[in-house]
Amino acid sequence: MFKKMYKWLDNYWYHYKWTTIIVVSFAVILTICIVQMATKETYDITVLYTGPHIFIKEEKLSMQNALSSVLKEDNNNDGKKTVVIQDMPAFTPEQAEEAMKAAEEEGRTIIINSYSLEQVTQSFSQEVLAGESVICLLDRYWYDKLISNDGLTPLKEVVGKEVEGAFDDYGIYLKDTAFGKFFSAFDVLPDDTILCIRRVGIGSLVAGQKSAQKRYESSKRLFCEIINFEYPQGWTE
């Protein structure tokens, strides 16, 4: 009996070896994709950070929790209100030199080559053109790039009134907002980190005008919650 089975398997393998390998490979790939899709964490809104800060996991998690705490909508209907930060560490040559000097004084060594200005500029441009992030936390260098390309929406247009503490029509330092002062998670960011909101890029509209507009409107409402945040009763600076 075993001899016949072995012979059958040997014959089968001889004639259908590659067919079997291909079918099994596709089955494995399909299974992996299904599992990843089923376990992939979903989120409602993304916030872009571009500047000279390299996050550690705990820092990002604390900031995301702070942002999620003022989000009023469950946009993807998954039973959770979740904001994620898309961090894009970026150093100008001057900032890179300062960071390495500071690290050296502290007896540490850091390598910033992987965050070259050219690479980040390309990634930043792609994100602004067609990315999901609408609310931005930016270093002044990247903020000025968006301003020069008419890439930001005036604060008054989003909030519906003049924003107290804003240094121009488009941005306010996060540290000057009640939100930024109350949530200590943001203390690790440079003091000149600017809170602003970008325009909907043409690329986003082409990719899907309805979904892009919905995401933009949801991000605007979150932005207003951040700007209009009030300290809890009894809390003082």
C-alpha cells in the first residue's frame, strides 16, 4: 500500500512539480495578504511632522493619544477615534551640524546621512502633492517651502476667525497654543514647530476627489478642535 502511494506521489511530483509549487506559493502569498489586511490597524486622520526631531516609539504614541483625545469623529466607523503621526525627520545642513555637535558634547554619536535634504525634499513634495496628511507640524524651513508654493490654507479660512497668537495668516507655533502647552507630549519638539494646514493637492483630487474632500473636511474639524482647545477647569500654565 505504501509502495503504491509512494509511486503515485513520485509520479505526481514528476508531472506536476512546478504547478504545485506555483499554486502553493500563491496560496501562501494570498494567506499572508489576508492576514495583514485583517490585522492592519486603521486610523481616522494622519498628521504630518517634518523637522529635525527623530521620534522614539513612546514619544509618537503619546502625541497620537493627545491628538486622538480631541478628535470628535470616528471617520472610518471602526469603533475607535485614532490619529497617527507620519513623521518625516528632516535636517537642514545647519541643523545636522548642530545636532551632531550636541550629541558629541553628550558623548553620543548620531548619523544623519539617511535623512539627506534632497531625499526628504522629494518625499515631502510627494506627500504634499498626493498624501493623506492635511494637518502639519513643520520646521520653519519646510513651512516656508509650502508658503512659497501656495500650499497652505489661511487659518481664518479654516477656523472662521482670527487665530490669537498666530505669527502670520497661515501658521502658529504649537507651543503658543493651549493644546501644545497642556499636552506635555509635545515638549520634545523644537520650540519653532509650526502648526498649519495644507491645501488639498491636485494629486489627491485626481486620486479620488470624494474621499480626499471628506478627509480634508475631517482634518479641518480636528484642526479647529486643536486651535480652540481650552484648558480643563482649574488647570493653570
